[in-house]
Amino acid sequence: MVIVVPGPASTELGLGVAELLGAKVVPVEAKTFPDGESYIRLMGDVGGENAVIVQATGPPQDTHLIQLFLMIDAVRDLGAKEVVAVVPYFAYARQDKRFLPGEAFSVKTVMNLLRDCGVNRVFTVNAHNPWVLKAFQVPVDDLSAIGLLAEHFRNQGLEGAFSLSLGKKALDMATQANRVLNGGFDYVATQRDRITGKVTIEERTLPVKDRNLIIFDDIISSGGTMALAVKAMKDQGARRVYAACVHPLLAKGAEEKILGSGAEGIVGTDCIPSPISLVSVAPIIAQAL
């Protein structure tokens, strides 16, 4: 039997996954002590069951990671047969190597802690570099929500829109979206300075004049790169431009920045709850489980 444990960062998503699976739910009591430490209590029996913990690790990342570690360890201690962690947004995944001498290999540290807490398998959604996650001892399955985002736009009357990814390395996102939208695909050429982190858009003419288009990305944080891409496409004559992302981190001012650059709208998923999280990833998680 499968039981679902919806973590405090992903309660609604966890309940959605449980409903699709027809699984029992074990709620979690979570609170923060006056000194800032996290408290976790499982409000049900998990002994002898296969437990699925659903917990994204978006902001505040450190708190949500500690909660995840505590839940995995508690479920294991309380006798669960197998422990699966569904981590729709995987914190520290962008620090996937040592870019500069002496840097901590952060994602390696997180994976080692998950292993030591007793997790058997991890599911992520559009992790920044899933191949790095798969290099560690814990089996990792990375799911893609790009098709769900594209279906949302198709249902909004945008079938035939042109699909773009941010950067050539992410071209597969545009390819996946195009399978749904059937309007063609390409990428916006980007360049990031490894020292400052500043992103620039390279001049590259695309067939977007008088067309609707959607720019897909895995994460919108500050919104700076997406805003630059939207403006570049508007400057090339695009009719309507939409921004889509799997993980809407949305630092302060991000939405205003993107909309101010000419975007018609911004759509994200519930990997991270936000005002623009209009698409649920529960169906692909339930199917994978």
C-alpha cells in the first residue's frame, strides 16, 4: 500500500497526488520554535507501508530542506518499508559543480544527506541538471512539466504559438512544447558571466514577426533574463509574448519586470505555490509513482 505524506511546503500538491493515486494521506504537523528550529510530527501510522513524501524545497530553501530531512528520517524510524521523496523543486541544484576554486559542491551535499536520512528514491521535476543528480547513489527520476504548460496555453487558444527556450542547452524544452503547440521552435541565445552572474541576450534573428510565442524556462527567479528575452522578441516584431516556467521562485519585482518588458502574461506550475502557479504537476507525479 502507498501512503502520501504532504510536506508543509507542498500540502496542496501532495493532496492532489494522493487523490489521483487513491492513496491514504498521513498529515504533517509543522511549526517553528522561537529559536528558529523546525518541528515535524507525522499524524498517522506509516509502519510497513511505502511512504511517498511530497516536499518542494523552494524559499526558504534551508527550512524546507531541514523539514524534508526530518520527515524522511521520521518515516524511516517509524517503520516505513520504502521511502520515496518527491521534490518538485530541488534546492541547490544550480550549484552542480565547482565553478570557482574552493566552492562547495552544494547539490552533492544535499544528495548525500538525503541518502543518509534513508530515502530509497527521489523524483524531481525539471531539475536544473538532472544528469548530475543521477550521478549519486540515490536513484533519481526527473519528470518534465513542459508538456503540461504547453497544454495550458493550447487550451487558452494559443495552439500554433512559436515555442522558445532560454539558451541552446535548454532547447529540449522548446521541442517538448512544440509537440503540443505545433507552431515551430527555437531558442533565445543567452550568455552568463560566471563571475557576476549577469546574463546578456545575443543578437539572433528568429521567425517571430507577427506571431504569438511562448518562452519556456525551468526557473524564474529575479525575472531579469526572461524580461530581456521578452523585450528582444517584441523588438523583432512578435505579436504576443508569454513567459512560462516550471518553478516560479519570483523574487520581489520579478513579475513587474517581465510584464513591463512586454509580456502578455506569466504562467508557472505548483512545484512552487505562487500567484501564477496555474498548472498542477500532480498528474505527472501520480503517473510516475
